Amino acid sequence: GENVEQHPSTLSVQEGDSAVIKCTYSDSASNYFPWYKQELGKRPQLIIDIRSNVGEKKDQRIAVTLNKTAKHFSLHITETQPEDSAVYFCAATTGRRALTFGSGTRLQVQP
Amino acid sequence: DSGVTQTPKHLITATGQRVTLRCSPRSGDLSVYWYQQSLDQGLQFLIQYYNGEERAKGNILERFSAQQFPDLHSELNLSSLELGDSALYFCASSVDGEGNEQFFGPGTRLTVL
């Protein structure tokens, strides 16, 4: 089955800096890669996703890049703000099975 | 608000007991997924239903079972509860059974004493 590895496990940045979280996946047939943000005790919220026919996708301060050859994808957050502090999860799927999640990255944005 | 509802929000019970968690998917979504999240852990996929039929199984214990009803709501049954079953249980729904764009409910926090 699919295996998703996520790094780093924790990330601390100063407000206004950029943050990058990286994931690798094992199944070359995976074609859908979402990112979820989870605040403490709350539900995971879908913040951005990318499909395998696209190399990059942006939504305001958030962007995701995908390298199918290397089987890795990354989340980029620019101009970080304290409200970006949360746990971020990447995930992957071929579409024929449920999402496989990474282990999560705890992002702390220092004011 | 994702449109996915879960009840109850909190559940406190004792070891050996049985509980039922309920999930209603977003309007129009046919697929329901159940996940377990232990303290400071990631999201572990348990089971998926699509339009009333089991579609995929993950790391679900034999003590756990689920079903999806004709109105598409789903129930997760946990029996012979152990301390280690204490966790947040999320359900998610998607429009199809292809694993895309899953939207999560608020979760049920289960505490086993």
C-alpha cells in the first residue's frame, strides 16, 4: 500500500517568514495530494490540494508543488501569521482507496 | 463548518463497554470514511463505505465495526473497549468513492476510563 513520509515533525518560524513542509510518497500511481490544517482539538480542514497533472498550485499565501518523478510534494506558506500555527498533514491517494496521511508537522509561528 | 456532522461530541465510558458513534455526511456525498486520531498522533484510516457498501478497510480492529445506512449516515461501533481506544474519532465524506476531497466532521472524543 501507500506510504507517506512527512518532514519536519515540528517547525518554528518568525512571523512574516516562509514555511516549507515536505512529503514523499511511495505509490507512483497516486494522483491526488491534499493538505489539511488541524488546530488543537478541531477537525482537519482541507486547505489546498493538487492533482498529478499539475506541477504547482497557489491560493493566496499557500502553494503546493508536486514532483512526480521524485515522488514528493511540498506545502509552502509565505508571510506566515500567528493564526497559521497548527498541525499540517499531507496525504496521498490513487483515487481508488482512502487517503494515506503523513505523520503531521506542528508549525509554530512566533509573533 | 464542513457540512459533516458527528454525534456525540464527547463520550466517556468504562473498559469493556460498547459505544456507537454516528456520522451524517454532507448533502450529496455518497462516501463516508472513519479515522482514529490518538493523542499527538496522525490520522489512522479505519474503514470506508460508499453508497451503503464497504469499500475499503484500514487498520480497524475486530472489536470495531461500522455500517452505512440507506440514508447514507454511518455508525461506528466500538466494543470491549480498552484504555487504548481513547482517541478522537473523525468521519469524513466525499462525493464519490475515489478518495478525493474529503471533508471532515468535528469528531467524537472518546475517553475510556
